Amino acid sequence: MPNPARASFDIELNGETYTLRPTFESIMEFNDKAGLDIFEAIDNGLNTKRTVAAIWSGIRGEEIFQNKGNTSFEEVGKICQAHGFAKCVSLAVQYISRAVASDNQVKKENEENQAPQA
């Protein structure tokens, strides 16, 4: 069961909004699809496959959490190709950064983002 404390976040690809949720399940999906552990991806950098895997696994995390949808890796690859792989790298980094953060860190960041701005 996905951790509800893991807040989802939205990204935009080709004018469409996609919700990503960095859960344990989605990290395991990333590891399987990318062919290496998420921490190895941090150390070794992102290539096209790892970039698409990060975005896809984040989408899958939200789909699993919502218990609906089954977006394929290939679909996300085509969306990223149309959007531009280089533009997708920062989105993948955003997912990975949130995926490896502790629940307390994520909670703190969410509270800071929801605090009224002066």
C-alpha cells in the first residue's frame, strides 16, 4: 500500500498535466525499468531510459495510489520524445529528489510550500 504521506506533485508535458507520486512502489518500478537502483542513478547520472523511467514510475506511483490507470513506459517515452528529452531531465530529477527524501523532509517541504507567503 502506498504511503499517503508521500505527497504527489504535478508536472506538465506537452501542455498536459501529469501527477507523480514518489512511493516505495514507484521506486521499485524505477529500479526495475531503469535496470539499476535509484541511488546508482544519482551517482551515474540520467540517460534517456532513466529519465523516462523516473517520470513513468512517478506516474505509476499516483496510479497505484488512486487504484486507476496503467500508463505504459512506452507511452511516457513517446510523450517525453515529443516534449524533448532534455526538458524531461529536470522533471526526472525532481521525482528522484522527492523519492529519496525522508517522510519527515517531504512533510516539512509540503508545510513550507503551503505556508502563507508574506
